[in-house]
Amino acid sequence: MIADAIANSYENNLEKLSLRRRLHFLVRSYRITGKEEYIPLINSIYGQLLPRFKKVLNAFSSDEKIAELSKEAVANYGQPNLRRVRRFAYYRKNPKVMVYGEAVLYMFFIKSFGMEGSTEISEEYETAKSYMGKNNISEIFLDKKYWTVNPSECANIINFLSFLGIVDKRDRLNKLLREYWLSIEPPEPSIWLDKIYALNHLIIGESNYYQNFVNKEKFDWAFKYFEENFDDIINNASIDSIGEIGICYKLSGRGSSKIVKRVQDLLIDKFDGKLGFIPNDNKPTLAGSEHRNAVALIVLEDFKTLHKGPKLS
């Protein structure tokens, strides 16, 4: 099975991935399989990333620390494609958003792993959580100037804020992104990607990243769009974003759809038997291809149950 080949390629070469890529792959693998052998690996990576988590969350103890981290984030932001160029134009004027987004992601990890009450991080976690609630940071992410250039992260962050118990703005998020992105006829590939990722991440975010299935009817409008425009999507979007469409169907209890079969066939066609994975078009290395292979694994794996966490110790 190709899913097994992909899993073996990555599990046997984790040292070739950055810590963040290892965590990305292993957490998703755990959530669709529940295999306990992943837990000590995830626990080890969490421990190695903890100093960064602490530094970023501790910054919320003062505006000066946030400003300092913001400058670093802007200085280190790469712009290898048009989507990131558009984002950078926004971030230069609103640098704090980068720190807010990074912090919310780390808090999502911490709570998902059941570590928010641990002595190592609880103080920093509560400091950041309090700051975010008092300063109503969700409004920054719901600003049209932001979600038109980074809709996938907007969907992620708003869902994370709900998961964290800070504020639930998911209905507003869904309305904004639905109305805007369904009205857009993408003029070029990078806008196609933003549109498809916007719809995908509304659904994937609702699952708390593969921790629970989502309401089958809530996103009927998105599935209607996918089905009516699938040929155009194939011709204009990346295999990563197309693969995520297949994930959305499976998360919504629509795994038997013909769309899922078409997505699976596309992924299988891209698989390189000599490499043992699906190579990225621009970075055909194991590390550079991690995202699309994590996506492919979820689409190709026949899972019936999702697993929360995992809970660490």
C-alpha cells in the first residue's frame, strides 16, 4: 500500500526533518491511527520545542517583549512565492500579528497535549491567554486586510481561539470567508491556492486538526463548490490543496464520495516508488515534501476513528 510506503519513508528518516516537520507528521499520523508508539516521539519533540514555546508566550507579559519578537519575525520572514509576498506587505504594517499567530499555535499544541497545567509552561500559558482575551485579538485576525492575504491561517487561528476557550468567532469566520471567497474568480494560481485553502481550513480547523469529525451539513456549500468546480481546481491548484479537499470529505463523513476517489487517484499517480514518497514540485526532498505526504497519508488511510491529543506527561 502506498500509504504504508509513505509512512515508512518518513518514520525511518525522521532525523532528516526539522522538529516542526517531525511534529507535523507524527501528530497527524497519531490522530488517524492512535498508535501508541508515536507518543514518546511526540513527547520528545515537545520537550525540545518547549523553550521556544516559553519564550513566545512569556512575551505577552509586556508590550515591549511582543514588539521585540515582532521585529525578529518580520526580519526572518521569507518570500519565495506570491502568496508570501502579499502576506509580507501586510505583516510589515502589522508585525504583532505574526507573534499572535505563533503564540496561538503553540497554545493549541499545549492544550491538545494536555500540558496547559504543567509546571513548565502553565504560567506563560495563562499570561498569554489572559492577554489575548483582554485585548480581543480575534478582531485582528477577522480584519479583511488580513484574511484576504492569509485565509488559511485566519481559519486556523479563529478555530484555535475557540478550542482554547478564549472566544468563539467561528460562525462569523465562516460567513466572512464563505461570502468573499465564493464570489472570487481567481485570476491566477496563487489566488486559486488562497481560495481552496480558505475553504479547506474552515473544515479542517473545525475538526481541531483531525481530533474530531465535523458536522456533515455545516459545510454543504463548500462541498457543492468543490463538486461543481473540481476540474478547474485540478487544473489550477496544487496537489497539496487538492489532497486537503479529500481530507475535508473524510472528516465530514463523505469518504465514499467520487471526489475522494479522484483525489486518491491523483495522489497515487504522483507517488514516486523509487523515492518512497510524493515529491514536492519545487523541493523534491523528503523534508520539502513532508506536507503533501502528510496530507496524502490521511487521504489514503482508511481510518474510521480519530484520536485526540495525544496526552503527554
